[in-house]
Amino acid sequence: MSNSAVYLDHNATTALDLRVLDAMLPFLQHPQGNPTSRHSFGRHARQAVENARAQVADTVGAHPTQVVFTSGGTEADNLAIQGVAAAQAPTSIAVSTIEHPAVYRPAQYLMGRGWKIARIQVDENGRIALDSLNEVLQQKTALVSVMAANNETGVLQDIPAIAEICRRHGALLHTDAVQALGKIALDFNALGANAMSLSAHKIHGPQGAGALVLDKRVDIRPLLYGGGQEKGLRSGTENIAAIVGFGLACELAQRELNDRIATIENLRNRLETGLRRLGATIFGGESARLPNTSFFAFPNIEGETLVVAMDKKGFAIASGSACSSDSTEPSHVLLAMGVDPEFARGAVRVSLGADNTAQQIDGFLLALENELLRLKRMAALAV
Amino acid sequence: MSNSAVYLDHNATTALDLRVLDAMLPFLQHPQGNPTSRHSFGRHARQAVENARAQVADTVGAHPTQVVFTSGGTEADNLAIQGVAAAQAPTSIAVSTIEHPAVYRPAQYLMGRGWKIARIQVDENGRIALDSLNEVLQQKTALVSVMAANNETGVLQDIPAIAEICRRHGALLHTDAVQALGKIALDFNALGANAMSLSAHKIHGPQGAGALVLDKRVDIRPLLYGGGQEKGLRSGTENIAAIVGFGLACELAQRELNDRIATIENLRNRLETGLRRLGATIFGGESARLPNTSFFAFPNIEGETLVVAMDKKGFAIASGSACSSDSTEPSHVLLAMGVDPEFARGAVRVSLGADNTAQQIDGFLLALENELLRLKRMAALAV
């Protein structure tokens, strides 16, 4: 890793905020108890976990008792999908065609367990087609899962409208808000979802902590059985330092949200002005999006090629979803939006953070322009 | 938490080794990539994970490809039990009567999924009764789970002998080695188990990391579906810093094992000499045990009472298993060993670490003696 490299892949993971690290350090430097233990060490650890729970809850307008800590977003998604399914006889689960693998793969797994999996379509702008949702919900559906913001395009969904439709059909709604947290305001009650997944490491918190925010009326079974932590919903010794860090990362994200949005949106607009000038198509560009995400392609240029070339020039960007280990296929999100598969292979993602600067954006655009020229020259020579 | 308190509860959790923290800090202080990402940040993170995998594997005599990182011991146990069960049609799973809840609760859960759960008995010394194992294995059994060392008594099991019996009956063997790691030498191949659970925070590593060491012939399904990390067996962004810490904690535990054992065994003998002088019964005292664990009781004295009283005097000890949230019942481990339930309620556990000192042991014994006298005086007054 070159320390001078510019990190433009914040939807994959983010640097730990040093204020968050400072809050975590006492829990790493000094002996800690197991929060289940009844001695002073244990009580101290328990208190730290409960304080963090309140911080997370407060950030998303939930009650602390609604927050179930997990090891991360993937576990939160799996707990929602598999946990709701385990609590009842198989009917149908509906997931949108643009979900993260942490949602659609547990749903696929349930197909082998007697569940029907229905797919909710999106339009060409990456927005859930509400008529497709209504149609899907004609069959008895236990759970609908629609992400609040897409990790690749950044496109936002109208979760309150989707929740209203789900309620009308008696289906529970889970929303993967891993990418939305810290980038837009999130209010669990206002969204109207019954369950919501969060992750710490996408908001400058540590890896190893996430949460499922859960409407207490939801009948759900644990994924991990054991000591009965998290009121029996997630056994295993709590990762105290990571949970403490998650709590503060949430609090900071909430307190600084408007400033961060303003900074990042400015950078993103600067970036996209440049990208459009270079001839890029920006996917979901017509939709309301996260302020930090640009997913784009140039004709006849492979996304993978561009990622590798830009990495050599010192810019870390992504092609398709960095959370997936198989990226030889074009993005399923773009295919769902009706993008031509060949063009979709060109897609690269820049996802910004408040730690990026205008200078970095300009440097990126210049390097990209040079690289595009080089690739075009090479293509011309190859003809 | 009083910083001057003496921590004698190392089987619940341990303080992070400051050398381990030092190794983790670069991964917390500097921007890290997602190991799945293809840019320089991602490759750097991937390399750190693979280095730690080799350290863990080397410590337990396994091959790096046999190590599946999890969020901790509970997840490793659940992955072994639920994962093997998910890969085949229900038959029987056999667990010993002294397993940790992270083993017996997932087994109980499977009872609702068509599996039969058989219980393997232990003798009065807390050792697996091999005739009970043989008897249980008369019925077709997919998986046997027997812990390498018990978390409460510290009693060791003869895993190679158990593995041989399992092999003869065509059953897979999983062993929860969470308490054994770092306290005795562990060799995955020599043990002969097909799967083995490990945890970082019990060996002065960080919370949030563990592993399932897995014989590659085992047919197993993931618990967490998503991005396909850990060769598809454990999806979710890797907790890089925790995994790095786990790797070094293993390496240190291996390198310093003999010294640690010598130190701790001396302290434990000093402790038990004192305890016996005060009239304690030491559970499993006739068996080969971990060098650090003493589980004991005095007649007519509640374990809970003693834990609270000793906590006030500045000594952190445990009653029953600190990993369980319901400790109103007497220890299931002692009941399985045939201990009278009333006497079992008196059980308290001291679990030592290499950071404890002879002075602390003497201080503990003195404080305990005073407390026992006080409790006996109170009991005499109450009559």
C-alpha cells in the first residue's frame, strides 16, 4: 500500500476516524471484562456496550432496545433474512434485483429450504418499480428486502412508500441501510421498515461491528446460538472496542452529517462535471442518490482495466461491487437497470469521503483523461 | 472498573497483549482497503489477512487453507454444528453433557429441524465416558462435538481416542478448543478432529476474531451468505485488525507456551494448596486439567455470594460460566459430573493468566479466608 495513494473507494470500507480510535483505545489497552461477568470488569464492559447501543439508536431514531449488535452488515442482513424465515413456515421472500449479495445470497439459500424467492424489478434509473412490488406481493410474502441506498450506483429508494405497500399486504420490510448510514439522514420510524441493517466500517468506524435495528413485533430466530447475548438474538462475547467505536462513529456521523454532505456533494459535483466532459455515462444519474457515489462507464473501455490503470497512478477506485469476490460478471445492478452487458463491463465506481479534497478530484480527473487517451491510442494501434 | 482490581477470570476474556495491540494499530490508524478490492489498499489488507491465517495455522499444526476466520468462538462452533447439519439430511448429532452453550444450543436448535441430539456422558472427574460415546454412536451420527478443555473445570479430554472411535463409526468430530488454545499444545492433525473452534480474546488477542479449523473433506455450508469471503464459507468484510491481532496472539502463545504453562501452573498449585487448606473441594481435581483453571466450592456457601463479596475486595472471579447470561441454575457441567445440585451452587472459578503474580494469589487467599470467616459468622448469627 502506497501511503500517498488517493482513496476513492469509501463504499467498500473507510479509514477509522482517529477520534473513534481514541475512544476505542482504552478498551484495547486496559484489561476488559466479559460483559456477561458479574465483577467490576464485566460491569464496566456492559456499560460501554449499552452506551454505544444508545448512540447507535439515537443516530437512526430508534430505541436502544431495538438495536441488536452483530459482527457487521453481512451478519445483520443474514440475521434479518434467515432469522425471519426460521421463525415461520415457508411462504415467499421478495428481494429487489439490485440487492447486495449479503441479502440476495441468504435469500437464494432459503430456496433450498422450501421458500419461494420473488424478485422486485427496478426501472432504468435504478429505482424500485412499485408496480412490480405490488405484483410480487399478490402472493403471500413473509418478508420484503429493499436496500435504502445502492452500494454501486448510490441510488436511493423511497423506503416509506415501499413500507406502506408492504404493510398493506401484511409483509415485513427489511432494509439494508449499510450504505445510507452516515451519508443521508436515517430515521427508522419514519422509514417504516421493520428491520434495518447497519455497519460501522462504512462510516469511519471499525470493522467487526454492525447492527440489526429491529421492530420488536418481528418474530425472528437467532443465527448464532450460545451464551444468549443480545437478548438471545446474537450469542458470542461482545466485541467491546468495536462496539464502542461503532457508537461514536454513529454519533459523529449524525453530528457532522450536514457538513459532510455539503463537502462530499461539492466534490462529487466537481467529479461528475469532469466525468461528463470526458464522455462518461453516469448510472442512476437521473435519480436521487447518495452524495458520495458516482458509478460510470466510457464506451469500449473495460472497468477492470481502468481500475488497475488508475491504481498504478495512485487512485483507488472500484469496478462493480468491491464486497463481492466474483467480479468477472458485469454488475447485476446495471443489468437489472437494463444496461447493455457489454457497456456494463465498463463500469467503475468512485465513492468519496469527507477526507477527500478538491485537489484529489482534479488529480484523479487529469490522470483519468491521460489514461483514456492512452487506452484509445492503444485501441487505435490494435485496429 | 477499579484499575487496582486483580483479574482472575481469564477463561471469560483476557487483556489484549500490548504487543498484539501494537501489531493491530497500523491497521486502525491508517486507511485500510477492503481485502476484496483490487487496488493497492485492498491487496495490502488481503496480505495481512493471509499472513495471520498462516500464523494461526502454524500454531495449531494446520494448513493455512484449513483456517476459516469467524467473528469468534461462538460463530466457529455454530458454523461447525449448523454448517455440517445443513449439508445433509437429518440423522443424529452427539454432544457431550459438558459442552459450552455455543455448542449445545445450536444442537438444541437443530432438534426443531429434524435432527436427533444424543448426549455423551462424563464421569465424576469430568472425563468423557468412552462407553457412552460408543453407545451413542450405535445410531447413525453425522457429527460428534466434544470440547478439548472444559471452560469451567479445565478438565482435558482425550480427543485422539475420541476421534478414533468417531472414525470407526463414520462420524465427524468437532472439538471446541477455545479454552485449550494457548494453555496446552494443540495439534489439529494429532488430535484427529475434523473441525476445531478457536477464539482470539481468550489468548490475549482481540475480541471479534476466531476461526474454525476445518479438514477439507468435511461437507459444510456457510452460516453467513454474501460476498463470498473465506472461500464462500464466511461472508462479510474481514475484521482486518482483529485478524492481524489473532495471528500474532497465536504466534506469541505458541512461542511462549512452555514459559506461560510453567508460570501459571506454579500459581495454580499455590492457589489450590491454599484452597484445600481452607476446605475447598476442587472439581475435576483428579483429572488432567488446563494449567490455569480451578473450579471449587465450600459447603453451605453460595457461589454468587462469594463472587460479589470477592469483587468488593478487588478480585474478579466467576461463578459457573461467565459466557452464559443465565447463571441462576447450578453449573450444567457439575450436574453432569454428578455433583449434588446444592453443592454445585457454591461453585466459583478462578482462571489465571501469565499476568497474574504469586502476591495476587496470596492476597486472594487471605481475602477469601476472611470472607469465609465472615460468612460463617453471619450464618451462625442467623441460626
